[in-house]
Amino acid sequence: MTRRSVVGGIAATGAAAALTTGTPAAAAAAGPAGAGLLPSDPLLHLLRRATFGPSPASIAEIRELGATAWLNRQLNPSSIADPVADGLLARLPLSRLSIADIRGRVAAGTLKQYSWDPMWQLSWAAVARSIWSERQLLEMMVDFWSNHLNVTCPHGDVWDSRIDYDTTVIRRHALGRFSDMLRDAARHPAMLTYLDNRYSTKAAPNENYGRELLELHTVGLAYTEADVKNAARLLTGLTVDNATGKYRFDAAAHAVGAVRVLAFQHANATAAGGEAAALALLDYLALHQTTARRIVTKLCVRFVADDPPATLISTLVKVYLDNGSAIAPVLRALFTSAEFAASIGAKARTPMEDLAATVRTLGYGPAATGVKFLESLYWMARDAGHAPLNWGPPNGYPDVAEAWDSPSGLLVRWNMHLSIAAGWWPDTLVRPANLLTGMVGALPATYGLLIERTATRLLGVAPTAKQTAALAEFFGRTPASALKSNDPATGWMYPYLMGMLLNSPSFAVR
């Protein structure tokens, strides 16, 4: 047995005894301000919700700019230089290929047909962007829409189109108009393939996309079976050109005849006008009152609380409709609302958010070369059940604490915290040469100060006296014990303190 394995076992028990008061879901339900789990600082609150987690650099930035200027900047991501993320994406060239690019490489023999390599690189790019991109709110919204309009990645049938879907549908419209995103999703080969509409014809209408368009993408369960059948008929002809892999409208496959979907009616008199009729339905659905309520409710669940205030939802529905489904005004109203300000500690991190927040909180940089560290982080997320873009059903990953609330899931996160903090895996992330001084500066005089300063650095809030005493006892000391430069707590044992603090409910909630 090694000291690593012995202390690792002790650390897990110590964390449970010293810091945890229940699962992340219980912590998120602790009441206003997370019952003291988090600082009440509104700037840190905004960072915890509008990003994948505060980093030392983002904290400095928001304190310099203030909340309004910081939010305005994030809502205009093209104005933000992103050199670190851009450098990482350059190592993942397949993650940015168009359909024509992928098929061209297949024709040239540099990529195998049906290869998943581009999709794997897109998955690793999602990890890289969530952690190191400066355009954090954009990445949060890309994740949100990737779940709302889910096309599983990797997935064999979309081998040539899933990358382009991310670029031209999700990223293009993440902070734009939902109506534009819905139109482009409906005509993208990835969505048409994933939900089978490319095979839907007037002779045999396929109802998969018509049903999910209503139930998942727009109005929810406010439809009838007749609505599904009519939507499916109207969407016939929206297909994929087998020769090029690109979208095309096949008028010969379109089912003509009058249709009614909810209150939408269309004569649908000619096959040639079928595409325009289908787009009219999409526009109607995007601006439907029920769609507006579903979209803003999901945004409130993502950014405010698992059970969001009805007053905020009603306010944001009006903003959504008044702005023609534009998302940036909705987000601005959400993040500046009284309900948002009062929601500190009311959300728990999902496993992927926990992973990204861990690296961001620690302030670790990406490896100087290669992408193995991104693969490692991706597999960590997958082990926790939350590999980005990889949800199988079309409804996207769940976004409430209860869905992720399990002892095994908690243990996976605890192991992840220690492994990353200690630099065991991935072992190539750029960390301070001296971990302790890199985290808290000069050597603290006592164990109590070491614990307090490390907690404040990682969590934004100091532990209670009882928790500080328990953590000091883990080292066989009291809070008042003098800390010496050659103590194990300042060297090889220091990552265990970091790991235990990251295991606490204060880190689990956001």
C-alpha cells in the first residue's frame, strides 16, 4: 500500500465527516443564500450561474468591469478575444469541418467513411471550451441548446453532419433568435437524419420529427395525435441529398392538402410550396405563447432554480414574445431580475459543470501540447454520466439536482476532485510550481489559517469553526497548531485538503 492509497481512503471519509451535510440536491434545497453555503456577493453569484464556474481571472475581470458591463460583454461574444480556446481548437481540426469538408476527406482517402473521429474531436472541443473559453455565457447557451435540440454525439448516422450542426445551427444562433435556430435545425441533415425526417415521404410520412418538434422543441404536451400527423405530413420533402449529404427539399415527396396544427392552418395546395408551408409552421411554433413559456421556463431552471418563480417566468415570456424570440434580451432580463438575485445556492452543479468548475476554480491551464488531457477530462465526465453532447434520447440531459442525486455519482465527483487537484489525472495540466503558495500565497502561520485561506480561495467562503477543527484533525493538528514549511500539509498532503473542500456542498451548489 502507498501513502497515496491510504490517505486517499482517509480523505474520502474525512470529507464526508468534516464537510458534507447531504447530497448536492439537499444543499441546493437549503433555502435562501444556500443557508450560508455560498457568499452573498452578487458578482460571484452571476459568475457561478452565467459561466461554468468562477476562475481567478474571471473574478478579477468582473470586479473590474462590474456586473452590467461584464454581462453586456458576454452577450456580444464576438467582441471577446479567446486565444486559449482558439489554440486548443487548432489541435482539434476535425471538430470544425463542414459536411463538404468531411466528405472531401473521405474522397481523398484521408478520412474513413463513417469515421467517428470528427465527432470525438467535437466532444473534446466541448470540454475545452467549457473550461478555457473566455466566451463563457456563449458556451453555457451552446450547452443549453445542444440539449434542447439534441442530436446525440457521437452517433453513427450523423457521422458527416454533426460537426456542421454544431457550427451552423447551435453556435450560430445560441444568442440569437430561437425562430431562426428552429428553422435551421429543421433543415439540417443532422436533425433530419437523427429524427428520421429525411426518410419521410407522402407515401409514408414518418412522425418522429413531427412529434419531437411539438413535444420537445416547442409547445410541449399541448398537442393532439392529429397535430402530430398533420405536422409530419407538412414536413415531408424536407430531406437530405444522398450524393452530397446536404439538405434539399424534394417536392415530389411532399404531401399536399390542407393541414391544421394547433391553431395553425395552411392550404398546402402545391408540392412546390411545401417548403414554405413547413417554414410557416416552424415560425408559428417558435412564437407560440406555450413555446415561449417552455423556453423561458427551461432557461430559468438552468440559471435560477429547479422550481423557478412563476413571476419571473411570466416576465420573461413577455420579453421573449416582444423581442420575436430573441434570446439575448431574455437573458439580460433574467440575470438582472430580483428573482435571480435571490436565488443564491438554489442550483446544484451537474457532473459536467462540476468537472469544468473544478479546473476553472483551481486555475489550472491546458497542457502545452496534444489533446490527451482533453480526452481524459471527457472520460471523467462520462464516468460521472454526463459526457457532453452524448445523451442518447432526443430530450437532452436533465438539468435538475434530483436527476444527478446518488451516492455513487457523489463518489465519482469526489475522486475526480482529488485526482485533478493533485495532478494525478490528467497529469499534464499546468499547475503552480508550488501548489500551496500558488493557491494562497505566503505560508500561513497556522493550520486554521491554511484551511480558511484555501477554502476562501476555492469556494469563496470560509468554513465554520467546527469544519475547520475537523479538517485540522485530519492532519493530526488543531486550528491553532503552527504550520511549518516542511509539514506534509504544505506538500504532498495539501491536495487532500483541496479535494475535501471541493467535495463540500459549498462547491456542489451554484
